[in-house]
Amino acid sequence: MTDLPHYTNDPLVDLQAHRLLLDLDLVASAQAGRALKSGTCSCHGMRATPPLDDSAVFKQFDAHMADVQVDAHETVAEALEQARSQERHAVVTEWNARFPVGTPVRYWTDPPKGGGKLSRTRAAAQVLSGDTPVVWVEDEESPIVLTHIQPIETGGNPS
């Protein structure tokens, strides 16, 4: 996910839930002769850094936030795929409820154009490979995508 905006500009990242918390380490600072701080995230998902200069703490926080951002996008992508899968299964369920095996159909093996071919379904529709609603028809070895088929509801013989 390299095309993501900076996490501060990403609407999927909840910036209110992720605040950098800095803690000045007085002992380490005195030993180093400069201010050293330990950093954590308010979400508790980032381990406290050892005492570091501000820029090093910010760098570790940015790395944490990049992980938070990727997780947010993966969660949305998974939810979207689940919704699409449910939609594909709903299409198949509706087809099977309306059109039993043996329904006369007009179909196209490529994107629909021209008159198509006439046949009958020979099996119930299903979701092929988890992502394509299809139905098998007589005289075809491969299934037909449901977007490429039209039921003929006249009840007549398609041949």
C-alpha cells in the first residue's frame, strides 16, 4: 500500500486515538548532556522507545502510524470484499429462486452483442471461484456469467 496519503491526511486513520506521548528522561538526559525522551502512543500499540532525541522518537511514531494506516486500509478492504461476496451470493440466490434448472435462456459467451444463443440451464447458478456468479447451460462446457444470460420466460422450447 504505497499510494497512501500521509497518515495525517488519511480519513481512515483516527488521529484522536493516536497521540504521541513524550516523557523526558531526566537521568538519561543528564548523562547525555541533552534532552532525551521516551515516546509511546496513546493507543498503547507502540512500545515505549528508549530515551532518544525528539527526531528519533518522531521517526518511531511515524513508523507506528504507518502500520496503523495499513491496518485501517486492510480492514476496510476486507469489509468491502465481504460485502461484495455477500452481494454475489445474493444474486445467485435470487436467480435460483426465480429460475429453476431447465429454464430456457438466451446467452452470450462474450460480452452481450448480437442475438446470442438459445439453450436451457442445466444446473443451479453458483458463485464460481468465490467471485463470479455463473450458471451452466446445455451444449456449453464452460459456465455462463449471469450478466451474459437472459431467461426466456415464455416457457417455449428454445431450440
